[in-house]
Amino acid sequence: EIVMTQSPATLSVSPGERATLSCRASRSVSSNLAWYQQRPGQAPRLLIYDVFTRATGISARFSGSGSGTDFTLTISSLQSEDFAVYYCQRYNSWPLSFGPGTKVEIK
Amino acid sequence: VQLVESGGGLIQPGGSLRLSCAASGFAVSSNYMTWVRQAPGKGLEWISVLYSGGGTYYANSVKGRFTISRDDSKNTLYVQMNSLGVEDTAMYYCASAVEREHAFDIWGQGTMVTVSS
């Protein structure tokens, strides 16, 4: 089973700065990777799928990159509503799985 | 387009519970539907999927205990959960992948299941 890891566990960023989140798979997941945002008390929200395709309605502040085993979510110019937990998810094989998450907090 | 879960609550270890997820604005029968759970203070755990064609997959942690199904006439997704343990305590979300298969773009608000004596 492919294991997903995310780093850092917590990222402290000032509003207006750039945030770079990492996701790593223990084996290649090709381009079958998505990113989600979860604000406190809310359901997750799909941000990006297929590594870099933004879901409908998602701000261009969010961008994804990578391939194989190493992936990055970049949030340019953080806004107040961007402080949340971010999860990566692979869907190349069963069972599907999520990474443990990165919490982006206000510095 | 909306998903609304129900059926959560407090249940004793070893008990059973059925969660429902009512969809509006789209057909569960035509889309890839899934359940994801989140233990208190923890991350997301995928647990089951139901394809439009009826195929299913389960996480190892629930295989043999949970059954995913749907009622097309009610446009509702279900998960029957048996032999519940304290480790099943979590918020249970249903979700659908409409824009891209396997990437979940529609989520319900969740229903909480607490397994405790």
C-alpha cells in the first residue's frame, strides 16, 4: 500500500506571503494526485486534481506541481481564508488514501 | 448541488448503524460516490466507494464490516456499519466526484458517529 507523507506538519506564514506545501508518495502515483483544503468545522474542499488542474471556482492563488512521488501545492499571497489544513490525496490504486495534512497558520 | 448526511449518533461497541446521504441537484446513480471519515482531531480516511455501475471498494479497516449501497429512487447513498468499535468514532462525510473521477468535489456537512459504552 502506498503511504503518503506531507511536510511540514505546520507552516507559519504571514498574510500576503507565499506558502509551499509538500506531499510525497512512497511509490509513484503518476499524476493521480489531488489537494484539499479543510477549514475548522467544515468539510474538505477540492482545490486541485491531476496534480495541477484547479477545480471549478478555485482561485488562481492555488497551484500544484510535481509528478511521480513528489508534489507541491503553492499558495501565493495568503489571504485570511487560506489559513486551514491541506491534505493531498492519491487515487492511482486501491485503497485511496490521504496524506496526514499540513496546517497553515498565521505567523 | 448538495449532499446531506444523517444517521449518526452514539452507539455501543459491537453495535450497528446505517448512515444516509441524500443528494440533490445530481443523481447518485450517475456518479462516483464515496464515504470518508475523520476521527476527532485527526486527518481524513477514505473508507468506501460505489461506482455508478455498482462496483465497490473498501478500506482494509472496514472491509467485511461496512457495506456501501444506494437507493436510486431516493437519490440516497448509504453505508451500513456493523461490529462497530471505538476506533470507528469519527465524523463521516459522503462525497461525490463529478468533475474528475476519484477527486471529490462535492461534500456533505458530515454526521458524527461515537462508539462508546
